[in-house]
Amino acid sequence: MALSSVNKFALRLLKDFRPGLLAPALTNTNLDIVRHRRTKHFNPKFRQLRKLKVIKVKLPKFNENTDDLTEEEIRSKMKERGMLPPRPWIENQYFISSTGGIFEPYVPPEGDGKVSPVSAQGAKQKLQFLEKKTKTMMAIRKIRSFEEEFDTPTFCKLAENIYIKAHECMMSRDEEEVIKYVTETAYPEILNNIANKTIRWKFLKNIELPRVAHARCTDVITKENIFAQITVRFHSQQVLAVYDRFGRLLHGSEIIAKDVLEYVVFEKHLANEYGVWRIHGKIIPDWLPRRDATLLTHKLPSTSETGVNTKKADTVVAQPSESETVTT
């Protein structure tokens, strides 16, 4: 405001200026003030192209009252703006790549792998296996309706390869590669409690060839959305050793090999054209005795926390690790 008043005052002075002694010098002076645009481009050659760069957008009327409009007017306005009509329900797309658990889980016979098939208990186990074989054969027939070249011996070799690859990814903590061999249900379970630990695992040989012990198929939400689960019996010789972050052995041994009997469940989304067989879980029977918990490594409390002088204990326990005072 003050600047505009000053400009007006300067213009008035120039108009009312009466030259005296300086009249010969101001005879040809033009007193008209011309305003110039300082943002104008110096080269008007591409003026039309610069004009075409600017697109005039028709903004919607945000303060428009839609209550007074009819349904046909609202429909035409939404069609003009490219908007879909609102729906009274909310739909979210989701994809079910695996089931939440093991349906109809296989119950391993007690003493499996130790009982001789010639004994009475071994013969009883064989008879129970034959009784449950009917549903398994029907499930395999269902799988063959989606996979024409499905063969049980070939699948056992594939399952063994998936089993080894999944454990190698777990040993190397490869979180991106392990999802190719385990389902989304088993993914958090296989990576649970491996932080700050070093795992040494090795598959040595098969004591018995892997065989299909159980097979089931089920549908999810719709009858066409079918999932298949196959339980494979592995009786092999393996080496496992788990070390904590200080290098102390928590479980197993890298020298002693042990016989391992496991029932591993493999799952595949049959309705998905690109579905693959992956590990879905392991069956742990109820009759299996509970294992003893491994001894964990803890830090000794400081003197200020307990009020007890632990300097003597520190010198004894801190021999394996020079950086921290720990005990097992």
C-alpha cells in the first residue's frame, strides 16, 4: 500500500515538473512510463509450443450441494469424472496360498522305526496302515486328476530334495529363498528362535527310503479350490549342532550322527496352475516323550543391581568370552 502511494506521488511530480535551466536538455525527453514483463522469455520462437505445455483443468465444484441433484444428474456427473458408483458393501481381494494347519493329521504308530515288522506289534502296525490306505489312494487319485504324471516314487525323491533345501536355507538364514520350499504357515515356525545362533546341519544318508504314509485333499471356500497334503515318512541319518552367540554348544554334535525318524507334511494348491509342493509342517505324536530344554547363556547381574560383590565369580566364568561376563 505504501509502495503504490509512493509510485503515484512520483508520477505526479514528473507530470507537474517545470524545467527551468534544464529546458534545452529535456526538450526530446519522453515522460511516458512503460511497464515491462520481467518473466517473458527472451526468445519468442517457441512461444506456441510453450503455450501448449499448459493444460487447463476443469476443477470440480467442491462446494456443490449434491442433495438437490437428481439421481440422473449425479450419475452423469460421476460418468463425466470417470468415477464408479458407490456400493453398499466393501470387497477386498485376498489370495489363499496355503491352509492354516494340517487337516486329518496322520498318527504315527508308537515305536515306529524300532519295532520289527516280524513281531506282533509290527504286524499290527502294518494292518492299521492297510486300513487307512483307502482314503490315501482316493486322495492320490484326486491329485492325478490335476497332475496326470504324478507318481509316488518320483514324488518321494522330490520331497527329499525339498526337505534338504529347506533345512539348508534355515541353516544359512536365507529368508527370501526359504519361502520357495515352505508354506506361509510353516515360514514363521521354521525361522523361529534361530536368531543369534549358529546351526550346523547335514543330511548323511537314508536308512529307509522315503515313502508316502498319508494323503488327503480338501476344498477351501469353493469346491474347485482344492488343496492337497501328503505326509512323507523320512528315516535318515543326520548331523545337527546348535551353537549360541558365544560359540557354546547348545544341542547336538557335529561329530556324532543320529538316526532321525520324521513325518513331514507337504502341501500344494492344486487349483493353482503354478502351485508347487512345499513343506507345511511336521507331525509330532502325543506319545513322544518331551525333550529337555537346552541350557541358555545369561549375563551375570552387576554389583549395583544385586548389591553382592560378584568380582570373584566374574573372573571364573568370564574365561570363554573376554568381551562379556556370562554363565551357562
